[in-house]
Amino acid sequence: MALLKKLFKQTLVYGLATVLPRMLSFFLLPIYTGVLDTSGYGKIAVIFAWFAIFNVILAYGMETAFFRFYNGSRDKHQVTSTALLSILGTTLVFLVLGFFLQNAMANITGIDVNYIKYAVYIIALDALVIIPFAWLRAREKPMRYALVKIFNVAINLGLNIFFLLWLPKIIENNPSSIFNRIYKADFEISYIFISMFVSSGVTLLLMIRIYLRRPFVFNVSLWKRMMQYGLPILVAGIAFTINEVFDKILLEQLLDSDIAESEVGKYAACYKLALFMTLFATAFRMGIEPFFFSHSSTRKPQLAYAQITNYFVILGSVILLGVVVFADVLKVAFIQDESYWEAMTIVPIILLAAFFLGIYHNLSVWYKVTDNTIFGAYISLIGAILTIVINYVFIPKIGYMASAIATLSAYGCMMVLSYFFGRKHYPVPYNMRKILFYLMLSIMLSALSFYVFDRNLIIGSVLFVLFLGLVYTLENEKLKKIFLKNED
């Protein structure tokens, strides 16, 4: 229990460092959906999808490789220096290519070339802080990590509020204001990118001393081993990103051009309500990923991994049912324009998909600690193929519902494959009876609340309270030992 208590404390700190900034960014949703119509938000969603893909490409698995080699190395400075120089070099190459090929990139993606310019600089700035943030996590400096992350999002949020909400009102009330020099009508999307560029630039400045304070050493042999470890992570990362964001791109391409961006906007906005599950899963992963590596050589680490997965499923089941029950409350709070609400039917499906992905991350310990990351690539590729095939076949027939089903199918398949491969290569004694009990019960109650009782808040609340009571009855003592009692 002492080991689990330490893990949950670390997860809580990194969770706050991850969740709080993303919750701040979540408040951008009502701003964007209030300022932009469904078509405008759809355009933003497609651009952000391409952002995500290029972010993964520029990271090329180096973050996970850094953790793997940093924890097992006697010369940690050499690992850090090699990773920093690797990312720095590839980012500079990307900047040069982005500058000369911006028109070609605009033609391929269908994005305005002016937005491409912003995107290239923002993606490069974000790439340069990948290893510095990983270094903070590896050195267990969660408070600094959290402060920088929160400051980044606070700047971004503040600038968005200024440019999108305050600036138009200032100009409307006082056309001769000094702010007239920076105001342009119908410039909302550019203002969004300017806000991101400034916040990313400030973040790099806050982290720049990690680059400046060390004499650099580039170990070619080490770099080759890191690349060998990380490239399968890159393949898996691209496949993951396809599962997560490529549906927005395909929706825009496969639907009728008159409605495509509007449908993407509705889908992307309601998709955001699954962020609560994504935040939980991400926070958990931020805590367990260093834990997996640092405890892989301890006595019977599989027992700890099994217990971790049990508690993830229990807590995730509570979040799944809670968000489904209160979905209509959340939509009013975060998506105030009713024209977006048409896509609310996807929310339980996307929530469950995010839950499956979180379980997959827990199950993926086997290929990470055994250096079989190629299996992660294979599994992710299967998920990506499912995503693309289901979207291509069914988007013309059922629109964005096909994208939601594709996401659920991909993550569900990946979860099951990882479990069965793991049983063969690195057996972990998961309590499948308990896991399936909580998982299936939460799914059943969510379906009853959302679909059978048509989102009736009273009935849903009763179901939620009953489920909480059951969890408390069955898990009370064990959870107290982890979260409340002190371990000697």
C-alpha cells in the first residue's frame, strides 16, 4: 500500500499540473463557440487536428525514450544533452522546411497559408520544450512543472479573452482608441493563433535555462539506441493521433462542402465534453509512466501494476457515469450556443472511448518495460486502420456518428489486443472479475440514463448516487488505506 500511496500522491500532483491547465483551456470552449459559428469552429478544429499530428511527428518518441534511458543511466546529463540536441536539430530542420514549403502545405491541408505560418512557429516552439518538461518529470519537480504549464494556459486564455471579447467592445465604444491599431474585423482565427504563439514563446523562455546551463554532449551511440526505442513510439503516436483527431479531417473531406465545416464544429465542440475522462486518464498516465520504469526492477512489480489498473477502472467508471448523467448541465455551461447541441448524442460514446484508451495505457506497461515498443506500434496501427476504414465507409451515411463509433471501436480493439498480448509476453495478475464488473455496470447505467431515460437528471442522479454507494461499500477500506492512512 505504501507504494500505491506514493504513486497516487505523485499522480495527484502531476494530475493537477496537467488537469488544471487543461481545465483553464476548457474555458476557451464557451469563448470560441460564442464568438465563432459552427462553421468557424469547425475550421479551427481541423487546424488543431493537423497541429496534433505534427506535434507527434516532431516529438518522434523522444520523450518516452528519454524516460527509458534517463532512469537506467549513470550519466543522466549525457542522456538529457543528447535528447535536447536531437529535438533542437530536428525542430530547426522543420522550421526551414516549413518556411519554404508553406504554400505546398496549405494546398495539401486546405488551410489558409497565413494560418500555416502561425502553425509552423507554434509547433516548433512546443517541440523545443518537450525534453525540458520531461526532465522536470524525471527529476520529480512537479511544482515547477505545474507552474509553467498553468502560466502557459493563463497567458493563452487571457489573450483570447482580450482579443475575442474585450477588444471588439473597446473599439465599438471608442473607435479612436489606441487599440484600433491592433484590431481587425473578422480576424478571430488569427487572434487565436497569435495567443497560442505568445504563450508558447513565453513557455520556452521560462524553460530555456535547461538548454543554456549545461555543456552539450551528443552521444551518437546513445542517440541511435534512443531512436531505436523511440521510433516505434512515433509510429504508435501517429496512429494514436489519427484515432484522436483524424476524424475531424475526414469529416471535412467526406461530407458535402456546404455543411462539412459546420458538422465538424458541432462534433468537435461536443467531443470536448469527454475532456473530463481524458484529463483523468492523462493525469493518471503522467503519474504511472515514470512509476512503471522506476519500479520495473523491483520484486514482483506486476502485483502493483494490477492494483493500479483496478483503481483506474473504479475511478474511471465513476467519471464515465457522472459526466453522462450531468451532460446536459455541462453543455449549457460550456457550449452556450444551442446550434452545437445537435451532436450531444456522441458524448457517451466518446467518453467510453476515452475510458478504453486510459485502460489501454495502463495495460501497455508490458511492452514499455520489456522494450517491446514495436508491439505498441502494431496495436496502434490496427486502431488507426479501424478509424480510417469506419470513417471512410460510414461518414457519407451517418455523418459524425460514424466518427464517434470509429473512435470507440479503435480504442476498444487496442485495449483488448494489449491485454491478450500482455498475457503472453509479460503476465500481470489483473483482477478481471472486478474490472469487468465496474466497467460493465457503469456502461449499463450510463446507457440507461442517457438513452433509455432520455437524460432525465433526477433519474440519472439517483443512478449515480447508487453507484457511488456501491463503490464506497466495496472499496471503502482499501481506498482509505491509500488516500488517508499514513504508512510507516
